[in-house]
Amino acid sequence: MDDASNNNNNKRARTSVDKALVDVWLRELGQLSTRNFALRRRASEDLVLRLGIYAKLDKHRGCVNTVSFNTDGDILISGSDDRRVILWDWKTERVKLSFHSGHNDNVFQAKIMPFTDDRSIVTCAADGQVRHAQILERGGVETKLLGKHQGRAHKLAIEPGSPHVFYTCGEDGLVQHFDLRTGAATELFTCRPIDDRRNYMTVVNLNAIAIDPRNANLFAVAGSDEYTRLYDIRKYKWDGSTDFGQPADYFCPPNLIGDEQVGITGLAFSDQSELLVSYNDEFIYLFTQDMGLGPNPPPSSPVSTRSEASEMGSDHTSAASPSTANTDVRIAPQVYKGHRNCVTVKGVNFFGPKCEYVVSGSDCGRIFIWKKKGGELIRVIEADRHVVNCIEPHPHSTVLASSGIESDIKIWTPNAADRATLPTNIEQFKPKATRWMHHVLSPEDLMMQLFSLQRRRTSPERNDENSAAGRELLQLILTFNANSDGSSDDDP
């Protein structure tokens, strides 16, 4: 590491210590409340730089696809390819309860409903099922089917503070609303592309859904195209008399509009209603409410190449509007770089008592942590031999839970004696255009893409793209074939 890097690390360490001493002094003088002192300490960069392994929770027999804390933060729930759900006392590393989810395939999401004494659990999975598990008085578990998606159901979102209401989304493009008081599923809408540009894609395969914690009427969904769509549930007529498919707003970085190689794998709302969006084969972007494209965005058209997109993403000051007819200047979203998100459906999250940091897993098996403001990468943690998919912050403490391709869950706390420094080889982990969407294709979608690519190869107007289309066609077939052969349907 060069002298400049050493100077930066020393400056960061001194600044962190100086702030801590000032805060203690202000608290003792009564100029800083105990609550605000605690919040500042939890948000301290010094603690983030001291995150180290606290425990490895190892009872699953397959990839751990979901980890989530309960409201109090004393219980961690996990779900796996082994189709089991485990509730952990993570501090003592003890299993409180382990049960079969009732799903026929990999569990993708498991969450404890709030204000239910941690006895009500909702799950969704690769079999498309949405299920409810009720923990009985003597420790038994009853599970029942609530609804189903055609294709895999990757994510669900619980209405903030509600013990009854949650939403799900799936690869069929369907968004459903559930109320445990009735046990009924309401099909809200099927998400479709905004134009016919992707003629092989009749629906948007949804990978992520999130609810705004400051306004539970607003929720966002995203998947196999470049747009995040924001909906307002107040516009839905519960008698089904109107079409609810029109979003209230769209979000997309100007440089990615019209880019058919990208999709979205993860969404998260901050406590300030900021929207965090993780793109495959690209970067992570942070949107504020005023960055939306409106309910009717202009027709999609590519506005940049990949290299130009990278340059635009690094310039946070401004970027041109995607519409050539619109001369307005849009503020570009904050961008977070360094990780790789190509081969799996990765989540993204905020970290800190006031969402001061952004955290994500990576294909390189590491956890990446950035400062939310400014996008500075401050921490990279070795966390998995293969891929890290899930990063879950504790609701009240400077604690992280992570999981990925390995069968264990890792708990991270600020227990290291020394502050960590950034590794020197991060730059090699740059996004690559591998079109991860091929991993989640149905046979019908596969055929549509094959026809589309064949037309591209034979089109006389696009002869210069024939070789690239041919390579893409071969990769598509091989990827789909490998994915089918590698199915975990026969897992225990």
C-alpha cells in the first residue's frame, strides 16, 4: 500500500477517535442526549471497521437463501435449499426451533410477522408457494398454503408494524396482497414491460419487493428489466373494478434506460424513503423521491454504452434526461461500485441507525460496505468461499448477518482489536455482462429468446451483430441446460 493510502487510513482513524471523544465530552456536559449518543456510536465508522466474525450458525444442509431478525433482534430466522426454516438464538448460537417449511423446493424468503410473539412466520419459495407457519404452544408447527405463483417466488414484504398484511412477487410478474386474518390472497396486478422492445418477454419476472417504512401505502417492485416501479395501494379498488397495473412512478438511472442486458435483483427503502436498487451486471444506485421518471416515462432507447454508463454513474452531480425531446437536466442517483452481481439474485440493504451505510454481497464471496453519502467504499469482508447473497442488519445494534452459497450463517459484530483496511485487489471485481436473467427463464421464455436471437442473426440490417448474437445464443442454451441439470429438486 502506498504512502497516500496509509495517510488516508491514519486520518480516518484519528477522525473517528476524535469524534468519539467529543461526543463523550458533549454527553457529560449535557449537550448530547444519551439516546443521540447511542445512535452516533452505533453509526460510528470505527465500529464498522472493527466488524469481525462473532459466530457461524451451521445447521442447514444447503444454501441459506434468507436471513432475517425479528423485531426485538434477539431471534434470527433462516431458510434454505433444504426446505427447512430455523429460528436461532444467535447470541448463544443455539437453535430455538427447526421445522420443515412445507415447501417442495428451496425456501427463498422467511420472515417473522411483528407483534405475534414470534409465532407467526410467512415464507415463499422456488415452488411458487406462499405459506404461513404458526408455532403452537407446545412447540409444534402448523403450516398451510396461502397462495401460489406460476414460477419461483423470490421475495415478500411485510407491511410495517402489521401482524397480518404482507405482499409477494414472483417470476410470473404477479404481485399479491395477503391478509392473515382472512387467509385470502388478492392478485393485485401482473407487471409487464412498458413497450414491446423486449419482444421475448411478456411479463417482467419480479425478483424484489419493498415497502416504504414512512408510508406503508407505497411499495416498489423490480425484476428482469431496468425499471423499478412504485405503486400506491390506495389506488387499488378492492372490488376489482379498476385496473391497478399502472405505477405511480418509475425509477431508473438515465444511463441504463434502454439497456437490455440489465435487470434488478434487490430493493430496499431507507427510513428517509430513499430507494436503493441493486442491478445485475452493473452497480447499486440510490434514488430520492424527486428522481422518479413519473407514471409515464418516455419510450426506452439506449442512451449510452457500458463504458459511458460507468462514467455517468461516477458523476453524481447531473446527467442528461433520457428523452431527447426533453432538455431538462436530471440529478443522477448516487452510485456504489466495487462488488460483482452477475450469477445469483442478490439483495441489498441499508446499515446503521439512520441508514448511514449501504451493504451488499458479491460473487467474489465478500461483503461490501459503502458510506451512503458520497458512495465511498470503506469495508470489504471475506464472508463466503463462493457467493454472498444475503446481508441483514440487526434492528438495534451494529450487527450483521450474512449468508450465501455455503450452508452456514455468519454473524458479524464490532469485536476486532484493529481497524480493517481495504484490500488492494478490489478493482478486478467489475461487473460483466453475463445476462443473469438466463438463470431464471421458463421453457416458454427460453423459446421466445431463441426466436428473438435467431431473427437478430438472420437480419440483413444487423450483420455486424451476427457473431455476438451467435455467442449469446450458445451461452443461453448452455446456461439453461446447466441450470436444468443442476436442479436441487432432489435435495433432502
